[in-house]
Amino acid sequence: MPVYKIHGFPWPRGGIPSIRVFIVLENIDDASAEYIQNKRTSNLILNAIKKNHPAAEKHLPNLQLIEQYDPLDMTDAATPLDRSAV
């Protein structure tokens, strides 16, 4: 299993500020706070970030959204943990 070292900040799914609040405030109807690595959701969120912070793209050209999950949970009910990383 590959291991990656990432540099980012945790972004909780609930509470304030959170992924859900960002999606609501940005009026991104097609985005899902439960799985942000989905290609469509990831693109929608990243485009909203770029729209609000155009200078950030210059410093963070490869910005990605990464899910934190339990790799040992192989059940159909497996879900990402309560936060993601940006």
C-alpha cells in the first residue's frame, strides 16, 4: 500500500467553518460534502476557491482535496472520516 506525505490543513465536514457551510455559501448544488474526492465535487469546490482567491492559484497550482478514511473498512457502509485535507 503506498504512503503519501501531504501538507495541508484539516477541513471538518460539519460545524463552522466546514465543507458543508462552504458548499451552501457558494451555492454549489451539485457538490457533496460526504465525498469531496469525487471528480465533479472536487472540481466545483476548487473552482469556487479559485474564484474567491485568485492569487492562491499562483502559489498553489496543484491544490487537491484529499479524503481521510479507514483503509481497513471494506464494508458497503464505509464512509470517509469526519474531516478532509486541503
